[in-house]
Amino acid sequence: MDRQDDLVRIILEIIQSPRCALESLSINSTFMNVGDMQSLSEALAVNDRLRVLRLSHQGRITPEEWRYMFYYLQRPTCMLEELILGGNHINDDIITSLTEILSNKNRLRRLDLSEIRGVTTTGWMNFSEVFCSANTMLERLDLVESANVNNRVIASIANALSDNKTLKELYVGYGDHIQILHAILIAILCNTSSILSTYDSNHTLEKCTGIDEFDLLSEISLPF
């Protein structure tokens, strides 16, 4: 066992302690083992102080282990508000599990799924259903540099945001996506087909990749 493995185990023992007051934990680019992830998951079920968890680039963690952790995120004692999972081996099955959790009164407000390579276009489109749920509390989503976040996915997310009242920040990367995202958001943020449609438009989203909110507002003409 090397010194890095020892350090990970010490950290996990600390956060399982009822006296632990830690609110933010970063275990990035660390090769956690199977037992480590299980220990972390169980700690999340009893630790009611931790608010931020960063687990980027964990190359050894399997889909089964991610689902195991997501299971504990549903416990009423878990108080996580921000989860950073960028660069991990996440596939459609895992994203489906995460979608179910976020749609069922989970406390997560900020989620980073950047640099994800294993999720397909269909997986991302199914994930957009999160924003149709009245139970989601998600306020920020980061999908920058994730594979298969294409125009179809962006359109699916944008359409789901039409009735969403929580998401304030959306980051999907730059490039060709911006033009279609720009056009869709104009329609969703302010549907000018009628006064009622304008009233019912999404008035929650504040920030989006590469788009200045003032640029959007300048292109909106109200129907009255």
C-alpha cells in the first residue's frame, strides 16, 4: 500500500466520524479503490455536514460503484449540495441512475459532468428529463468538453427548461453549439407568440456558455 492509499483511507475515516465538521472534500485525480468508494458512500449516509464533494478523474471506479454511491445520495441525512464528477468513466446506465436521483427531491444544486466520454446522445437526452421534474433543485450544470453533447442534446435540454424554475447556470462548451443554443434560448426565455406565452416563459436561467444575457434580451421583442 502506498502513501496515497493511506491518505485516502485516513480521510474517509475522518468524514465518518460523528465529530467531523468538514463541509468540503476534494479527492481529485486520485486512484480510489473499490473499498474506498464503498466507505465514502456509507460516510455520505451519516455525515450531515459535508456540502461539497469533488471526485474528478477517478479511473478505477466502475459503473456499479458509482450507482452504489448515488444510492446513498438519496438518504435524508446526506446534505451534499455540490458534486464534481468531471473526467470519470460514466456511461448511460450511470447517468440514468443520476437522473432518477436528481428527479426525486435530492439536495444537489450544482453538478459538474464535464469531460465525460461514455455517455451517448440518447443518454444525455434522457438526462434532460431532470429539468422537467418539479422535485429537482439543480441550479448549475456543467457539461463542458463532454462527448456527444451535440445539437440534439442541447435542444432537448433547452426544451426541458421551458417549465423549469431552478436552473440558473448552464455550461455546454463553445463552438458550433452556440448558434443553435442561442436561437432555442431566445424562444424559451421569452416566447413572444402571445402575452400568456411570454408570462409562462423561463425567467430563471441567468448564465449560459458563451452567451451574454444582454445579447439575448436585445433580440427579444415583446408582443405588447
